[in-house]
Amino acid sequence: SMYNIRMSSFLTVFLEDAFYVMIPYYICKKLNSKILKFLVWTAFSVYFASGHVYQGVWIAAIIGLYPYFISRKYAMKTSFATVMACHFLYDCITFLTMKIAKLLTYV
């Protein structure tokens, strides 16, 4: 559950964009086949979404679109560093919100 995320696990989210966006992006730059590119992005997106199944299957399905449609597209306009920083800040806000909600339920 979101309420039981440990800080040590949370710190690894910064590397999500590095693994799930940068690696398939650079692999696909070397490929000429659209089918292979599609398969690479699909594999990385499914793997990325599987890490979010704890939030619910529908949420994971929607989050699976993140690597290609959001991170990659935005990174091409700005940079991967910007995408990674924004994702990190989003996860910080989510993490802190869940921790505050957990504290408030005990009050």
C-alpha cells in the first residue's frame, strides 16, 4: 500500500526515468524497425507499470503510458534531467502526502 512505502524504497524512484526512459530511447535510436522499437517501448512500459500494481491494476495500466508518452516526449523537448527532477518532486509530494495522511489518521 502507499502508506507503507519506506524512505529507502522511495529514493530509488529518481532512477526510474534513467532506466525506463533513457535506456529504451537509446536502444531505439539504433534500431531501424518500427516493430522492434514498438516492442522495446512496450516491454519497458509494461515492466515499469508492473512496479505500480500496488496502486491498482487500472492505475498501473495508465502509468504504463508514462515512459513513452510523457517522459520521452517531454525529455526530447527539454532534457532527461528535467524529466527526472520533475518525477522526483512528484514522488516526494506523493510520499509526503501519504505519510501526513497516515499521521492524521492516528490523531
